[in-house]
Amino acid sequence: MRAFLSITLLLSSIFGCSSAAKKVYTDGFPDIWWQEVPKDQLASWEIGPQEADREKGEVILSKRNELGKLSNFTPAPFTLDGVTYASIEGLWQGMKYPEGPNDERLKDKSLVWPFTRAQVMQMSSFEAKHAGDKAAENMRKLGIHWVTYKGQKLDYHGVDQDKYYDIIFRASKAKLEANPDIKALLLRTKNLKLLPDHHQDPKDPPSYRYFEIYMKLRSEYQSNGESAT
């Protein structure tokens, strides 16, 4: 009898765990959005999809699945104020580069700018990020804390945070409008709380919080009666 009870408890435990692992959700969202990625396979900067609490309506904008299209890194051409960019990251990092031959960032002839501004603005993903890292090194050597857009200096970590945010917000909307598939994907997230796939500093300016920008844009679309098709 004791042996029977032990076997019964063991089987209940096994099948109970299996049932929990295979929980079926009826929220209509793809399970892959929360698919676990082993921690030893995650990059040092990365937050895995499994870190979002589906029960609480959270989801990570992970590059491991289609939600990564909402990343600034994604190749997604758009036009803003008459200029076409390959990605949000291309715009972001390109603003660190000299804007013309009379740009004061070119005064120190010992500094090498590996790309032109125009070249960086046609980059995406880590190519654009690495180009921006090179520019950031020069900026530190020059002792400057600003970037430029249309000839205007912007201290995007300081007094010009709002102006810089406006540029990134408008660029994000332009990206969605120029890429209907990405806009449809955003609308498919319905009212999920979008979370970043990389660690962020709480002190970062609002322009860094791309996930919040997309939730704001999603609310605008929803208020206009738009939904995923």
C-alpha cells in the first residue's frame, strides 16, 4: 500500500510539473513571444523573453522573435524632415557625426571620423551602434556633450532632453508609417506592457525608453480606432 501511494505521488508530481510547463494560454498572443532562452545563451546586455510576466500582461521586445522589429536597431527605412534613414539607430548615431565641413567637431585634425554622417544614417543594428561608439570617443576627447540635428546643437542628456525626445518620437512614428508590417505588429500587442530587451539605467533620458514611446504611439492609433488586421 505504501509503495502504491509513493508511486501515485511520484506520478502526480511528474504529470503536475508537465502540466504546468505546458500551460495553455487563451490570450491570443504567440507563445514564442515568451519562449525561454537559456541564460548561458543570452548576451551580457540582453534580457530574455522569459523575464516578462505573461500573467501580468508583460512582454519583452526581444530580438529573439518578431517583436525585435520594434527595436531601434531594426533595418526599417523611413523619412523624417526630408531625410531618409535606414533605421532609428542610424539616425541616433548619425547625429554624433559632423554635420558639414564647418562643423566644430572637425577642428581637431588629429581626430579621425571613420564614417561620414550620411554613411552612418544608412546603417542599422550593431553596425550603426559601433559607428556611434567611435564618434562618442571623439566627443569625449573634444569635451562635448551634444549632438546636432538640422544644424542645432542638442544636449540630449541635459537641457535639450525634450527636443531630442521629440525627434526620436517623430522618427519612431515615421518608421511605423513607412513600414506597415511593423505598425501592424505593434497593434497586435494590444494592451501588453512592452519592456526592453536590454538593461537600462534609470537615469537615462526619456528618448532611451523606446518601449514607452511605442506604447504611447499604440495608444494614439487605438484612440483613432486602428487595430491589427
